Amino acid sequence: MTNPIGELKPPNRLMMTPGPSSIDPRVYRALATQLVGHMDPWFRGCMDETQTLLRQIFQTENRVTFPLSASGSGGIEAAVLNSLEPGDEAICCVNGTFSERMYVIAQHTPATVHIVQAPYGKPVDPEDVRKVAKGRKIKMIGLAQGETSSGVLTEIDPFRKVADEFGSLLVVDTVASLAAVPLHVDKQRIDICFSGSQKAISAPPGMSPITVSPRAEEAFRNRKSKVQSWYFDLSTAMNYWGKDRLYHHTPPISLIYALREAMRIVLEEGLEARWAKHKLNQHALISGVEALDLKLLVENPKDRLATVTAVMIPSGVNDLKFRNQLLDEFNIEIAGGLGPLKDKIWRLGLMGYCSQKPFVLQLLAAMEKSLSDQGHRVSPGAGVGAALGVYIKAETPALAAH
Ligand SMILES: *Cc1c(COP(=O)(O)O)cnc(C)c1O
């Protein structure tokens, strides 16, 4: 009898979204290698290697550095729940859906949580955080380096300065930015930093790399109350990821293989080269998008996050129809807006494996065709041509100097 439910055959999409990104064939191969047990002596070596790679990507020597068995939101949850207990006060910097998620999660704790906001499309002003902190004892200041809902980059150092003035732990969400945007956890003295496996690292979703400074570890030891989660209590999780390797929970072993391989690719390329590549590809994409007569949400170029470009949907163009055409005709997935930006923007992701010249050109060509079919016309080849101009300039040293 044939099974009415057929063999799994997903479409072959190019995922130019703010996550998950498409992944390198090497990562698929790692994912498909044979399983071992999570207590197997061989797997211990694999865990060590995974942690060594992660420390390099985070640019840290923190002992507590490992992938949580959770998506990026689990990283937020772990960072916040371990930092806060009754009587504490915290400040969350909110400029979009994902930084707001940290605020929402912090409100699940018994701590008093203050919010400091910026409009979508702009970073929070550290001076506003200083004003709210004044006269208070602030245990934690949280922010997102890359706000994925709007494509905004926040400079971390001014917030470290404020955190120093008030003796606060600095918690930074790098889910959308790690391995794409400059980050030095130790040099920038970030206390808790976490990310997601499926964005610029380009591994499958399901893991949240996290790293904890010795100062934050001490704050955890000084807690008077238990962390409000057993699963995400970072001290007990470290019994497994630390030198004792005691059973805590069964980690997603195959995902750890995949993450390990994806990180090897990141480091083969080199962090600096990878940061530069993300910047160049976004420059090319932006030139192309502007040549398509589209406007960007983030006005100030220095606030633009290299992994996510938010483009205003032009009037007369139907959001869903446009995105469905990209899927059906070109096998390309992009994302729409979230919350107040729904129906207003498209979010074009250039994360990790997807941050490549051929994909940028493919996306621009597909966008041009789909826009034109809805009556938004530009001179043929304008988008691809403008992007190519950026690449030619960057690849020609004599021109790049200008
Ligand atoms: C994607 C994302 C998250 C949430 O990650 P999930 O894996 O969807 O749970 C959190 N923060 C930022 C900045 C993100 O981009």
C-alpha cells in the first residue's frame, strides 16, 4: 500500500529573510552524519570544539560559552531570568519587536522593569537610558545590537559606559548580528551575549549560542532566590557544558554537528572578511533597491544593520502578491513587516550564506520583474546594474580608492 502522505520534498528556496538563512551544503552533510550519545566520550571532544569555535566567534575567553538548546528567544529568556530576581530593577532598550521581546520576558520576572524607547528605524539614545537610571540601582541594561524588525544597528559601547556608571550588567542580543557585524564580547565588556544558530551563522534553527562574563557569573552566584526556570538555569546547564559533563538534558546532537560545521566555515572565511562582506553586499543591495525607485526605512546609513534591509513598499504595490510572486516565480523568500510595520515594509535578509553577490543580483532581478508586473516600472536592468556598479568599484582597487 502506498502511503497517502508522500516523501518529504521541500521546495528549493533561497531564503533572503531575516532568518532562517539558507545554509551551506557542508552544513547539511554535517547534519546528516551518524548520531552518537550525548555522554559518549567522542562527543565530549565535539562539545569542546564547538565551545572553542563559539569563543572565537564571540571574541571571548568566557568559561561559560555554549549553545543553549533553544531558539534565539530562549537566549533572551536565559539572559534575563538568570540576571533578575525580586527587588531588582532593569532597563530594556526597545526600538522594535525583538528588543521589545526582552522587555516582555523581563516582565515575567518579579523585577521592576523600565522601558526606554526609540521610534522604529532608529537606535535608542543612551542618554535616555542614563536619565531613567539616575538615582536608581539598575541590575541589568538590555538591548539588541541588531533589531531585526526594522534593520537597525545599535552601537554597544555607549551603553557599556552607562552600565558602568550604575554598576549594571550589560545584556546584548546579537541573534541577527553575530558573525556579520563587528563584535568583541571581552573588549566591549558585554556581560551576557547571546545569538541564534539560524541567522548570520547559517546553521539550522534551534540553538542559541550564549556567553557569560565572570562578573555576571558572580552575580548569578550571589542570587538570593532560585532562577525561575530549571531548563534555562545557566549554572546547572554548565554542569553539562563545563568540565564535569554531568547529564542535564539531552541536547540536539545533530544540530550541534551542524553548528560546529557552520562555525568552521565562518572562521575559515575570517571574521573581519565576513564583516566586510556583509557590508559590501548590503551596499550593493541598497544601490540596487534605490535604483528600483524604492525608499529605505532606516534613513541614517550608520544605523543600518548589514543583515537586514528594510524597504518601504511603494504605493500601488500589493505586499502579499509581490512576495508570493518572488516565491512562485523565483523560489526566493523575503519577509514582510511585523507589528506596526506590517504591510509597510519588506525585509530583505543578507545573512551568512545568503550574503553573496550572485544572490544579491538574483534578488534584485526578481524584485524588478515582480514590481514591474504590478505597474511599478523602472528602466530595465536598473537594479542589477546599480548593484553591479558597486561590485565593480569594490573589485577595482583604483576605483575603490574614490
Ligand atoms: C530572530 C531574532 C530573535 C528570536 O529568535 P528565534 O530563533 O525566532 O526565537 C531574537 N532577537 C533577534 C534580534 C532576532 O533577530
